[in-house]
Amino acid sequence: MVNEWQMELPKLVISVHGGTENFKLPSKVKQVFSKGLVKAAETTGAWIITEGINSGVSRHVGDALKGRASPYLRKICAVGIPPWGIIENQRDLIGKDVVCLYQTLGNPLSKLSTLNNMHSHFLMADDGTVGKYGNEMMLRRNLEKYLSHQKIHTRMGQGVPVVGLVVEGDANVIPMVWEYVRTSPPVPVVVYEGTGRAADILAFTHKHTGDTGQQRSVSAQHSFLLFLRCCLNWGEVANNILACVSLFQRAVPSNEGGGFSNDSKHV
């Protein structure tokens, strides 16, 4: 990517995870999200990584970048990593050393997705499947791990830091966060409370567990399970969420300012 596309090595990687289907954010929440994400990327020289599609959280990231589009501002590298099998108008993208005109307007009756045109670069993951997400995550995590081993300053020996950001999201977000916090060293994860579904469940769980990751009381456990059922009938993934929070809190003690952010003003 650095050699072929002349991209600058990032000083930070912000990996945004969330739902792939369209969802609405309250205007104030979206404003804070957009402003915070753009400021973080501009001031640090970060790469933003998403699925790169024109729906769900990737679209909200695209909207944030669209709001600051200007030839006089520092360019933000937004890398989309979608599965090849879910992309609409694939034929428009086939070619080598050519300029391809891509139609971003998709068929409303199609289950496929178009790419978001505010992303600057795309990497497609193709394992032969059609209409399914999931195969792109291995490519995405391998890229993040590779970047984390690249030295920002040769003298300091510090690698590129990676931060996960959860905005809304379905049940598939939970194991991804779990993988982040189990990594050695753990990958910090910012959970944006107030965006819905997975993000709110993780924030709720964090609030109702102690520093050891254990439920504070039987009533808290009951409230947690009730909260899951009310959201998405996610009772079957409750144990995974609790284990995820437990691992993260053990890795980053709460008195050091670590853990999940449950303040929507901090992105």
C-alpha cells in the first residue's frame, strides 16, 4: 500500500466496527462522532479502516469525511475492506492500471452493497462466497497486526498503535471486541454508548460489572439479561460479552483510565 499507492505509514489506526445495515444516529450523537473521528484522524495522521460499503457504520464514517472535504485540509486515508462477494457492480472494478468508473447507486431490490465513495482506498477479500460477510475480517486483522509492528520512529522502536471503535453493531461485533482485548498486548477499544445494539450492550455490561469483570449483584445480572432480551434477544451471547469485559478490565485497570468509554462525548 505504501509502495503501490504511495500512502504514508499511519501514526495511528482507527478500526471502526458496527452494523452493516443502515441505522440512524441522533443528530447530536452523529455530530460528536463525526467531529471526534475527523479530529483524531487529522491530528494524528491516522488511517481509518471500515467495511467500506455505502451503508451502516461505513456510511456514517463517509458522511463524517464528506463534512470536512476540502482541498486545503490534510487528506485522511480511509481504507475500506469489504468482502468481494457482497459488492454491487463488481465488473466496474475489474482492471489493471486503468481508471474504472464505478456506479455507487445500487439496485434497491439487490442484497448486494455498493462502495462508499468517501473512502480513499479499498482492499477486497475474495474467498469465493457470495452475499456473506465475515471472510474480510481475517484480512483486516492481519493488516492491523502488520501495521502494529511497523515502527513509527526507528530510534524509539514504537509500532503503530491500533484502536478499535464500536458504533452500534450486531452480534458479530462481540467476538471481534473479545479478540481485541485478548490480544497481547490488548488492543484498546472505544465503545460509543448511545449508538444502539452492540455498543449499548457493551457499555451497559461495563457499568454493571466490577473491576474484576464479575457481576456486582444478582439484581445486576437480572437487569443485564433483561437488557439483552429487550435489545435483540441476545441471551445466548451474554456469557461472551461478560467474558469480553472481564478480560479487558483485567488487562487495563479502571483506575488507569482504560476500559470502554461510556461517555458519548469521548470518541
